[in-house]
Amino acid sequence: MLDITHPPTRPLLAASILSADFGAMAEDCKDAINKGADLLHVDIMDGHFAPNLTMGADMLRGVRRHLPDAFLDVHLMVERPGDYVESFARAGANLFSFHVEVCESMRPGGEDPGELIKRIRDAGMHPGMVINPPSTIQHLEQGIGPYLDNLALVLVMSVNPGFSGQKFMPEVLDKARWLKEHVGPGTRIEMDGGLNTDTLPSAVAAGVDVTVTATALFGEPDRAQAIKNIRVASI
């Protein structure tokens, strides 16, 4: 299985299953992995933090049953991620990411990142943190910066969370550049939203080494060729 803490020789390709066929989820996930995706990215939304409902631990458990060796990168776009740590660990998640926007540094009564990171690790998963486009580099510095040594991944959203198919927001690249200067070798920089062959080069140049692709992969009739094109654009 993939070791997310090991610096990759080339950017990793994470296939976002939000754009897969929910009626053929196992088949689509297997197809993406077999044709060259490095890991699967799973977006969990609660209808509150993000204006959509997607999937839960049962879907993840089904994917894990059919792909026992796949690395499952779970992104919690929810108000109270701490409520889901143990259930997603039992379902087979390898990495559990939560948003800085739901933490106490940005929301009174919010999650304590240090405690949540410890719970994630104790549950057997890698911890990650996420920042949305409207949140600033100052939020990144103050809300995520103190925890970088304990994180396996920081996800920079390049669209506002909620739906696939949105347009890439280039202004978020400054956050990736900041992270590139501050993370250690064991922490990946991931980007999600509007990444395709046109936008990938600028993301990778900014320091991104895990690229999440949704419609640019699952929306293409020839997925093997789509993955090849993504690889070329990510060099």
C-alpha cells in the first residue's frame, strides 16, 4: 500500500470518487486504480459545512471490501469531524482530513486540532488538515502552521467545497507556495478542485505533490488516456 509520508518521485494522482458512477462505485474505483491512479479521494459532506450530501462510512466500507489494498484518502467537509473518527477508521480509511474552518482558531467552540490529530493517529489513520479558498494565508499560518509536524497532508481547496466540476481558482496557489516552504518531507501538499491538464502545471510548480482529479478522470470516456494526459501535465 502507498506510504503517504514518503516523498513521491512524481506528483501522486488521487481519483476523486465523487465523480464516479455511484451505481457502479466498486467497478469505477477499480478501473481508476488499474489504469494508473495512485489513491482514491473520498469527499464526505454533511449538508451543513458544505451545501451537499454525498456519502458516509458505509460507502467507504464497501469500497474497502472491493479494494483491500487501495489507499483511501477521506476528506471530511463536516461541522463536527471529531464525531466520525472512529467510524471511518473502522470502515477502512487510511487518511482522515478535517477543515481549519471548523477549528477553535476560527470558530468559537470548534474542534481542538491537537486533540483531533491525536485521536486520528490513535485510530490508526494519518491526519490531514484542509483550508478553503476564502480562508487566508494568515489562517493557514495560525490555524494549520502549528500542527504541520504532526500532519501527513495539507489539502488546499482550489474551489469552494460542495460540487464537482467547478472552475479552478488560481489565487489559492499562494497557499501551496507557503506550504512548500514550511512542510517537512513527511507531509504532502494536496490540491482539489478544477484540476485538469490546463491547471495542473501551475499547481505542481507551486509545490503540490498530490493532485485530486474528478471530472478530468471519471468524466472522460478513455480513462487510461486521461490519466496519461494528467501525468504529462503534472511533470
